Amino acid sequence: MMRKGVLPGAVAGLFCMLAAAQAADQTTDAAREMPKKAATLKAPPPAEKPFFLANDNRVTVSQFSGGVPGYAKNSQGTTLAYTHYDTWAYGSNSFSLLTSKYDHGAATAPCLGSVLAPTGLCAGGVAASASIRSTFGWNELFDTNAFSVGPLTNISFLVGADASLSNIFTASSNYDVLAGLQFGFSLPYRGYFNVSPMYFQRMQHGAQLMPPGFGGPVSMPPPYPGLPDGVMHFSPTWGLDFNYYMDLGFLPETLQYFSISGRAAIRGADGNGGYGPYPRSPLSNRTTGYALEPVRLTLDAGKLFWGASYAHLVDVWAAWRYEKNIGGYAEAYDTSCITKGVYNGSCSSNGIYYGMTVKLGAPVPGTPALSPFGTPFFTSVDNSFTYGVLPSATAPGETAKTVKQVYAFTHTDSWAYGTNRLYAELLKSDHRDPASPCSAVYNHPVFGATAPCSGNMEINASLRSTIGFNEVFNTTAFRAGALRNVSFEIGADGRTTLGYAAPAKEAIVAGLQFAFDLPFKSYLTIAPLYYQEWNHSVYAVPNNAGNSPYGVGLYGVPPYKGLMPAGFTGTVDGNLHYDPTWALEIDYGSSLGFLPEGLRYFSLSGHVGIYGPKGNGAYGGYTLPSNWNTKTEINAEPVRLSFDASKALWGAKYAHFVEAFVAYRYWHNKFGLDGGNAANGICFFANGTSNKSCTEQTVYTGVTMKF
């Protein structure tokens, strides 16, 4: 089978390069509006100055079409990205979150498709990633101007990391670290150019890298031994990043709405991921990969329609992208790129793509940009990063106890007419909750046992936006007693993992939010909502399906024999269309102002989400078993006790910069799975005994940092 040569990092590696490029975009977009040199501060910032000199946040939606090694020469995709950029006394930070939805050319499991054949009705895959970059300027660190000479504005230390995952084919995931230098130069017309030579190292997971025989037709074919956990350890290598920006200031004043920018990410050859006693084929050696966007033309629609006060509030843009040896896959010899001795076109791509970027708030704290309505557009912007450990998490159908590390990002803002909140988390499980193929039906480890596969990884994201009735109608009619406001609320959720089921959750909510002010600077919000969810599951694919000339097959090896009981059709693409239902979301917080002044470092908060039954996901004329029916789900963190460490150590002006917390988590009927139905084979053993994996209860701890 040609497809056994497909490597697991195809999508993950590509997506990490996109994430890094998006981070570079954010730096490009935001830095042009900042002073060229940060203030030189060798002591903590004084009270009258913000800790962060700039805090810029943006949302981008874009369309692209490009190669996916081994899958498609030209797969259409839509990307939604959130990017953050800040500067402080000694440098800068950028952070990006991206999610992409592919068309059928990059199909999710069990469908495989081919660069030679269409994938029919198979569901398109989903990929998600996070990327962070931080710089530390030498001028600022050493309190000098020695590193500003001519066009050179500064030299900085650069560090960063990337993580990505995809539910496409081999449960790809990618982890990168980098460190190096950044040389900054000024260009005419408020422009600049950055070049960053770096050390770069990555690890990648792929289901088909397991030892021969472990994962059925998925695992590594002889004579190679495979990798014990499916994780490739690549050799350290070099990297080189470029980015530039320039206003087209030479244009007539009436046309000065345009700018150009560009970027490049180049990564050196880094071996094939084999290590020690686990060699891999030389045909899997990665080569130098190029991801280039030589030029992006941007129209400042905010300035065009509303004037200079709204510059870059909304940008629309088009760019040309060129990629060669995507993810390091060598056009000349890699089996992902070669079909029957001929290059299949999937490991390079070029073309025009386009998008729109919306800025969330002013780049300088304390100076909110005006809206077209004459009021401050964003009155506050807040970002925080949380790390925590769940010691007793569950994975339905896999284990009743797994340790999960949690990396979470939260963005909140308020504007003239409401609020927005984005929450995104990456969870990394231990081996008791394994990634594919251990989570597949063949050679499945004993429930709750430690598996050889790498631990599962999942990304969840949630967005909620409110529009206040008092603000929209310019009234106080919706303020009475403890009631502060009534708002219209809308939102969306998403989730995907490395598990064999290849979930791709998409959900929307809409309803009302009732906000209350309580004593001691406390608050309570109650939101009754409409809720609807769409998802995907390998197990919903019909038995003996044949959606492409290659056959769907289990990872492309026909005939595909699923688990659908006789008498049920399954859904042709494995997608699940759940019924509309109700939801209730409750949040509260309290600063515990009744405590003595010397103890006012503590606060309480909590969240409860209750979601009604949503059916079994069958749609149209398709049928699924009744034991797939869902039940009311309760996903709650009813109490979190936080200690304001930064206030205790450095004083009130640093309140909430660093907080430590302990919390209790309770998740009943996880994902809506019926934990009370003995016929549910996910929540119960064959003898009818509950495996306790569909309810999660755990106390956990963590730390939160605001930026």
C-alpha cells in the first residue's frame, strides 16, 4: 500500500509552521503601531505605568488551498486564528491559537483517501495548534544603546514553542522548541525587517509508527521495529525566520490605506525521528522545508471607512504563499510525496490566499480606541495563562483515572455594548488514556492499564459574547436591585483529540444572560441557552463502507469492517448531527471582601454548565443504536479558591498577576454519554458493571499568570 509510507507529522508539521507564521503576522501587525524601542527600565515599573507597554489582540479568518503530504495536492481549508502580542520593559511576547477545517481531500479516520483518488463522502479533518514566541532585547537587558546602529534597532534573545494536533489519518501531533537571536532593522515608511537564526528541535507522534503487529494494519511494516510509543525524536537542527512590514507611504494621501508585509520560515533537515534501537527507513529522512509568504497586501478598512482613529480595526488582505518540502517531506524520495515512482504534487504548494483581521482593543493599555459609534470600542482587555494538573481525570471507554496536564489560555474583553470571553485549553494525558492506535478496537489495552502508545492530547475551545440590553437601548430599565443587566448571549465550542474516534466537535449556543452584583465585589451570571452540536466518530461509519476507489478501509486497508450492529446504517461520513437542546451556564466570583485587610489575598470563583439530552447524532435517513442516546450532561468546576501571590509579594498594584489555586472538578455523563445505561458499552463493562469512566471527579491545583 502506498499509504503506509505516509508520515504522522504531515498535517501537524504543516500546522505548526502555520502557527509560527501567524505569530509572526501578529508581531508584524502590532509592532508597527508601537514605539521602535521599549522604555529602558531596570527596576519594576512604577505604579503610574502599566507593566505591559502594549497589549494587542486580534482575530483572523482566512481561506487557503494547499498540499497535504500524502493526502492531497490541493486541499481547501478555512482557518480561524486568535493572536496576542505584547511588549514590556525587556522585550515582547506573541501567542497564537489556530484551528483549521479541511475539505474531503484531507479526510479524517477511518477514511484515508489518496492523492490519486477522491475520498468521496468522508469527513474532512480538523487541526489545531498553539504557538508562543518571546524576545528579550539586549539594549534593555544591558541598559545600553550599543545594539542600535544605523538601521539596526536591537538584537534580542528569542525563545519559543509550538504544539499541534490533528484528527487526520494517523492522529498526528507535533511539539517544537526553539531558541536563537532576533536582529531587528528599521525600514522606510514606518517599516521594519526582522531576521531570526535559531536552534530548532521537534517531536512528532503518529499512529502508524507502532511496532509491527501492535496496531493491526496501521503499524510499522518489517523490517523496521517501529517506535515503542509512536513518537519520533528528531535531531536538533537550524531554523531561519524572516518577517517585514512597510506602509505604502509613497502613495498619494488619499490612497494611504495600504501596506505590504511578508514572512518566511525555513527549517533544516533533522533526520527521520528514529533513535537508539529503533531505526527508520532512509526514505523517511526529512529535508530542508520552506514556508514562504513573500508578499501580503493589506487594505486598512477601518481607516478607509471610519478615519485614522480606527486604523487597523479591520484589515482585509490577500497574500501569495509558496511551500516546498512541506514539513520536511522530501519531494525527491519520501514515500508520502512519491506515488508509483512519480512525484504526486502533495509536498509543495503555492497560490493566493486571503482573509480578514479584526483588532480587539487598543494596543496601548489605558487608551481604548473609539468605536464608529463614538464611544470607547474596547474598555478593557485581559489575558491569562494557566497551568494545572488533574490527578484523577477520566477518559470514557478508556480509563477511570488518568493524570492530565492542562495548559489553558483565557482572553476577556469588554466594549461599548457587551463582553467577549475566549477560553482554550490543551490537555495531555498519561498512557492510561492513549492516543491512536491504542484507542482503536484492535489490540486495545486492558481498560485503565498503561498502554505503550503516547498519551492522548486534546484541544478544547469556547467563545462567549454578550450584548447588553441597557447599552443597546440606552436605558437602565434592565437594572433593578441586584440585577445589573440582561444581555443577549451567543457563543461556540470546539474540540478534537488524538483518539481513534477522531472527534471534531462544533457547537453553538444562543440565549440570554442575567448578570447580578452581589456583596463584597461579587458577581453571578445565569444564562439559559439554546444549544446544538455537531461531531464526528469513526464508530458511526457504516460497515463495509467504500467511499473512495481505494476503499475506506481501516486506515485505508479494505475492506473496512466497523462496529455498527446489524440493522443500523451508521452515517455515511461518520458525522453526527445532534438534536437542538437546552443548556444552562452559571458563573460566579467573589473577592471575599469580608476578610480582614491582612487576608484579602483570596478569592472564590466557579462555573457550572448543564446541557440537555441531544439524541444520538443520527440525521437524515441514517440510523444509530439507541444506546448511543445521550443524557443530561453536567460539566462543572463548582469551586476554585485562588491565592493572589503577586499581591502578597509585591503589593496591590500587581494584584492578580500571579495566582495559585485549588479547585474541584465534577463532570457527570461526560460528553453526554449515558452513565446510567448498562447497554452503553463505553460507560459499562460487558457484564453490566459500570467502569466509572463517564463521571469525572477530581481536586486539582494550578497557577495562573496574567499578561
